[in-house]
Amino acid sequence: MAEEFDLVVVGGGPAGYAAALYGSAAGMKVALVEQGRVGGTCLHRGCIPAKELLETATVARTVRDAAEFGIEVAGGAPPTVNLATSQTRKQSVIDRLVGGLESLLKGRKVTVIPGTGRLADGPGRLVRVSDGTELRGKFIALAMGSVPRSLPLPGFDYDGVRVLSSDHVLNIASVPNRVVVVGGGAIGCEFASFLRDVGSEVTILEALPQLLNGVDSQVAQVVARSFQKRGIASEVGVAIHGADVRSDGVSIRYEGKRGAATLDADCVIVSVGRRPRSEGSGLLEAGVAIDERGFVPVDAMLRTSIPGVYALGDLVNTPQLAHVAFAEAIVAVKDMLGEAPAPIDYAKVPWGIYCHPEVAFCGLTEEKAKELGHDVETSVHRFLGNGRALIIGDSDGLVKIVADKATGVLLGVHICGPWATELIAEGYLAVNWEATATDLGALIHAHPTLSELFGESALALTGRSLHG
């Protein structure tokens, strides 16, 4: 006989464990099925390990530039990066966070069942686990996550040595001399930034017309210029034809603006996004709809085509961000409880990209706002004039606010520069509360801080400003 639960969650990543924790906090009896340790892509193969390695890059950059602050390194030698040590530190961070999450689930009395969960076909909401366990839920939350996409081109089969996925990059123990990154989106730019800082020669090949597609073009240009100054080469608008893998390296064949070309490297990193992990989960057999890209279609409450069955996180075609997965879990559980939650406004969620310089944004870009018919005004202030940015020696970047000229309501906030991913919180609140420039211009920001540049940008939209 299947054990009965109020909620059965399949997948222990951010969407899954958040649904389990939030449901149990609301008094639900919850089971969570996960084939490995809880934490999913974010904790094991994404957010946390990537940012830990990027912090290694930050430390290397700081030590390298220490002489500017009067800190002399004996002999003036450049810093040596030991990635094996960094990998050990990375794993200790992951282990600590996973251990805390496991303790939290235990404290909330969530029943965690190791194994792979499969939705059973036929009537009822039944999940069969690979160890033979059967679980029946009043509600089921599907949160199986995603895996790296591959390139369906000759020579691009992942081998973990010459052709690397994001999973492989996060476990490298030595610095390659020459690297080609295929894909100039958020993940590709983070990898390129990290590898350049630890000593690799890096080239990014991107099919679209700009790096960081979807980011405000003015911000994307700042990143492209900064990358160029740091020695990161990039080509946009290219068509990749294939790769020739050898024992000592790999050659990438592509078509660029100057015609056919070949680029040699020690390894190539394929960074073309992630696909939902919906295959083999019994969804189609159980009657859950799946689209041609493998995503599970859902409504605003994350309900699938089967009553009582919800899909969350990377399994649905929404921003593949851990904090969005957390929000989706809350909405879904609230809907299960009949609490009529407000749907998520995906157009206004905060984004963070942790390359150097960092990028963070929420709301509409200037281009999108105009496309939607807004009479737009913008305010742009650069960190070059910010006291704190100059003090810390990191003044490359800007704050850009996009507002509706008629109403003054902020439509989007875009930040590129030091600690942009921390600074975006104020912009996110402003955009989601539909604050006006007048509202924000009246607020006091501490000085000297990086955040005061946001206040300065808002003040300028009122027609009067202090420093710009």
C-alpha cells in the first residue's frame, strides 16, 4: 500500500525543497524524493560552486592589484592560483549548505526518500520510487530540474577533457592555457571572466548580435568593453560548424564576420543553456502535457494539465533562477491550500550575472519599454564618479534607470559594476512597487556607498540632481 501524504515532491533542488519546507511550515505532511543529496543544480552544479570559483577569481584579482594600495608582494611576483585548493574550499561550502538544508528538512519533519521518482499512470496521484516505495499525495509537485544543453554538431560530444559542459567546468583542477567559450550568455560570460582572472587566454563565440542577450544594450556594451580591456576576446554573430578534437587540444570551426575561421584551444566550454529534465519521469504516460522543448506547460498557479499536479523550477519555461523557483514553490503551495496567491510577475524578477563587472537588472530594458509603447526617459550615472567605487578601485560600470516619462514610474533598473547583484534589491523593490522618480529622489542614501549612485540616478529623473 502506498503511504499517504498531503504533498509529494519529486526533486530536491530549489523548487522542490522550497515546496517541501513551505508546505511543512503550513502543516502539510510532506514527502520529498531526491536521487542524490538535496540542493539540486543550484547547490551542487550551479549557483553556489560557480560563485565560489568566481570569488577565487576576485581574490586573485585583488592580490594582483594590491600594489596600487601600497601592499607589496615579496619579489613582485604575480599570484599563483591553485585550483585544487579552491575546489576543496568550494566543496566545503557546498557540504556545509547541504548539511544545513538536510537538518532543516529533518526539523520540519519532511520525509526524504532517496531514489528517482516516477509519476505513475492511471487514476490517482501516485509516485513510484526506484527503490520500490510508493507514495500517494493529495498534491504532487514536480521539480526534476534541468541538465546542460549540448550542441548537435560534429565534435561537440561532451568528454569532460576537451569538450566541457558547465558541470565539467565547475570541477576543473588546473588552469587551461587557451579556452573557447561557445555561448556569450550569463553562464558563458561568468566562465570567461573566471578563467581569464585565473590565467587562461579566453575567446567567446556568440551566435547572437551581442553578449548577454536580453540585457540592456548599454549595459552589455560596458561588459564587452571591460572584457576587451581585460584581454577576453569575443566574436558575436557567428555560426559554429563543428569541432575537431585531438589528444592535445580542440579546433573550433565557425563562420564569423570575416568569413570561415578556425580557433585552436586546449578545451572548449559549451554554454548554450539548460534543458528541462522531463524525460523518463512518466509524465507523458500519466497524461501531463510536455511541449516540444521538453517544458511542462503550467498556468499562473503552476498547475499542470492534471488536477492536483504542479510543476516548478527549471521544468517550466520561466526564468531558470533559484529565487524564481523559491517563489514558484510558495505560489504553488499557497494554491494547494486555497489561499489564492498573486501570480508571479516574471517580467520584473531580479537577475544577477556574476562576471566582472557584475550585472544585475529587473524590469524592462530601454529597448523593450519603447517596443511596448512607453514614452521613455532614462537616467544613467557611472561608477567612475562614485567615491566608494574609486576607493575600492572598481569604478567600471553604471546605474541606468528606465522610467515612463508621463507618470515617472520606474519601468526597469539596470546595474553594471561593483556588487551590482547586491545593489539590485532596491531597484527590484522600486520597480515592483511602481515607485516614481519623485518617490525615490526624496530618500536619503548613505555616503560614501555604492548604493547612493542609484539615489543619484533617481534624483536626476526629477529634473534636478546634485552630482550629475
